[in-house]
Amino acid sequence: MKKKKSLTVLVAFLIGMIVGVPIVNYAYAIFTKTIEVATGISIEVNGEKFIPKDANGKEVDVFIYNGTTYLPIRAISGIYESDIDWDGESQTVSLFKKVGGSSEALPELLDLVSYDTDVEIDADKLKKGEEARLSDYKDELGHLISELKKIDNDFDEAKYRFFINYYSDDGKDGIMDMTYYIGDKISTNRAYVGIIENGRIIKINDSLRTQVPNITFLSDGEEKHIIDRVDEFLKEREKINKENSNEKIDERKTQVIYDYISKDLKYVDTKFIISDELDGAIVEKTNEINIEY
């Protein structure tokens, strides 16, 4: 049974592995963050139960956060007979395939596409703790937008939303996620990640091109088709959700995600339900639906 609990994690040592969705946004920086997760998840490999352990043989948690299942990379590397290395200077995890007793590098897994920059940002003028549109902060983030347009000639700040997570006590070091949206409701794995040190963005990582250097994006017509299909789908889901409104829901989060690599369009509905059978305990229930388009 899944349990809900708080967990403090070192983000640099975690890789989210989603069934059918590639890994994105990794190897940026080390920071701690307290999140509420669902634990008690079992793993089977080729029909046999697998218990992940750290380098000292201690069992480690597998957990679900916002509909994504997170697995410890060091433990999972053993399944694939791979070695793992951590470079503290570049803050990068490297995997190596074992070949005849030696290790052969797998650069295609973690060959990070990154751009050096130097852009000052004023944290006091930016929205904290929630997502915001880049275009709403043209004055405050004008230099950053200019840098992004140098990287990508088609960069449109109106289609990106940013979220800043500061992890230093003085609020000058952190990570700035910039995610591309199709319309107003569809997030994607097309994203840039800004590394903030001492109030300046010193590096911009390109999450998607790290995985697929020659990735192609949707045309305006293809985006419009997806937007129309999602609007239609959400109206259908609203009727279904009303019909199932007898559940005691403590919290509910829904999102639509488009994956540029797999071309999947998914609706993710995460509910935290108050269970009468479990004396009022909160039970997480996540439903993922592929949207045909």
C-alpha cells in the first residue's frame, strides 16, 4: 500500500523514470528540497522482486511525486550492469557500461548540452514559489531572454513559463526552470534550465537537445490541432469527474503533457483521497490517460 510522507532529497542524485516518458532535466546542481511523496512502491525485474540499496547496502526508498516514480540511479545501475561516477566539479552523473571487466562510457546518456552565460537577476522582483510567464517579466528578465534568443532563433518568451527554486540561505543560488507550453494548458519536455550562482545565471542547460540533438518541433498548425484536441478531451473529462464526485478528495492536481521524443500526449490526474476504510488516511491515486490526436 502506498503511504504519504514528507521526504528531504538531494535533487542532483535523483533521476525520474517515467514509463514511456524520457528522463529530462538532470545534472544541474545540488540542493535540498522537502516534498510530500507516496512510498511503499515495489519493483520487479524479470518477474523477481528487486530491493534497491545504496553503496553501503542500505535499502533506499522508491517513491512517487506528482505522478512520477523516482528510482535511485546507483541502485538501478546495477540492474543494467553499469558503473556510476559522480563529478562534483561539473555536477554530472556518468554511467558506464561494463565490457569484459572494464567500463565503457555511455556518453549518449548524460552528454549535457549547456551554454555559458552571465546574466544578473533580481530575485526581489520575480515571483517566487509558483510558475510565471517569461513574457510577464520582460523588463526584469530582458537580458536572459536576449541570451535565449541567441541560443534559439525561434525562442518566444510568450510560450515559456519559469519557476525559480532558491536553495541557499541568502536566496542568491538556485535553479530556474523554463518550460515550453503549447497553448495555455499543455506543458512539454522542451525546457531550459538556468543555474543561478550569487544572483547571476551562469549556465543554461538544454534538457531536450541533451537527449536528442537534432530534435524537430511542431509546426503552428500541429500545435493548434493538439490544443483543439486537448480542449475537447478536457470537456469530456470534466463530465466524467463530476459523475465520480462522491470521492472525498483532499487535493487534486491535473496536467496535460506533450512529449517531443515519444510524441505522446498524456492527461495526468493525481488525487489525494481521504479513505474511510483506512480511518481517514490520505491515499494517492494517479490516473494517466493517453490522448489520441
